[in-house]
Amino acid sequence: VPSTVEELATFLPGKTKYSDVEDLLVDVGKKYDRTFLHQTISKLFDVPHSVLSNAEKTSPIPPSVSNEVRERRRLAKDAKFAADNAVNGVDANGTSRPVPNNNKVVADASASPPVPPVEDKILVNREEIEYADPEHLCESCLPVHGDEVIGTRLRNPESGTTMVHRLGCPRAQRAINQAKRTVSVSNPLQSRIDSITLKLMRNSRFASKDGFQDEVPVKLEWADFNELNGNTCMYTAEVLVVAEDRKLLLADCSEIVSEQAEIVKTGSATTNEHATLVFLVKVTGLDHLQRLMDQLTRVQSVMSVERRFGSDLL
């Protein structure tokens, strides 16, 4: 069995129409069709199509896939429990939502990692309200209009730019943790580095050439209107779809996304019978994003729809 592109090329053309391995790989990638893949391999290696199909059906499921399925089931149970016990069917964002009657997992688009409440006393502008600037959004958490947000800016008073973060963003949390501590240079016990800082030290996006930028937390709110220079503001968000793999799955989901939002970038992966589709999209805000996610759950074979915290496609 060939394990490299060079080894695969030695089998061409076989009974296929391909004499160039690059043409073969491009067509396999474009079609996103397991039947086409089976037929091509069957012709290339002179193996009956039925043998390939049966081998795939009876092959053991890798631990990574079985663990993912168990995790999805756990999320489904948690979602059902939360829906069944919601007060008057109201979600965390204050919107009345119907209790789902299927086994699909639909994440609340506003959901963020659990974080403790931010005390006003540590915010540099606790006596006033600053509005979130749509032109300065953190790429690590990708906030959209309607999210609960907090800002950070350099401690240097000459820097007036405030970066907008979702609650739970590691960069914002680091600024909050710094503000909570009373740092004393003479007392090394009081200047210890917290775990979030240690994680961020491994991510150069959050650091300047000399180390971490010294940032302070800023109280932020979204303006009631969502316009800039007369144009509606658009926000980037990443949606993750997990489904039972089938023919035309990508086409069906892409059609829904293109109808509901602007697609920036897509990605996909398959493991045996399951497919993961990722859509980086532009939306006008949280409600728009939630409508898109709700529509995707109605697609046949879709198991769960979630909003990513940040993006893997950027």
C-alpha cells in the first residue's frame, strides 16, 4: 500500500483516467464524495468496490472518534437538561427560546467559557461607560455585536485604543488578573505569574518583543446602533458543524450558510462515518449568528452546531 504521493504515482494510470497524480488528488479533494473515492481506488488497485465498502463498515472505530461521540452525547444530555429546566424557556441571553425536541446539540451563540464576575473596582473607567469599537476586535475570541464584552488597553495613557474581547478571552482575563493583584517588586511572592499568563507566554500574538504588553481592563458596552460611517458593521465568527457523513452534506450546509451569511472561509474533515465542517462567516451580530446556527441544525444528518471561541481558520 503506497504511503507517499511518489509511491501512489507509480500505480497510475491503472484503470483510471489519471496519468498525473496531482490531477487525481485535486479531483478527490474537489468532489468530497466517498463513492467517487471508492471507485477510484477500486480501479487504481484492481480491488472490487464491494470489498472496500465492507472493509470500511467493519473497520474498528479509532479511540479519537469514539471519544468525540461520547463527548457529543454528554453535551446533548447537558443541553437537554438545561432546556428542560430553563425558567419560562428563557436562555442566558434573555431571549425566549423553544425547548428542542430532537437529539441535536445547538449551542447558544452567546456562550463563553465560565469566568468569575468582573469587579467594577478593578476597571479603569468604572465611573463611565465606553462603547465597543467594531474596528478593534480581538482575533483570539472574535466578539460580535451583542456578546458580553470587556476591553483592554495599554497602561500607557498615550495609547487610547481599546481592544474588544468576549468575556473569558485569555488576553482579557490576564489583564483582569493583573489588575486584581497588588504587585510589589520588593516582594516576589506578590509578583508571581498566574496560570493564564503562563499559557499566553507561549502565544506570541499576545506579547510584544520585550514580553507581555502591560494592559488594563476597561468596562465596555455595545452601542444600541450597529453602524459605522453609515454602513452596517459586520463581524467574523466561526461555526463548527458535526454530522453523520453523507453525500452532498457539504453542499447542503454551504447552501444554508451562503443564504444566511457571508462565507469567508471553509474547512472540513472526515473520520469514518462522521464529518466536521467549519465555516468562517460574517454576521451583523449575535441574533444573526444564532439564526444561522438554528438553520444548520435542520440539515439532515447534522448532530451538533457550535460557535468556536475564536477561529482555527484565520
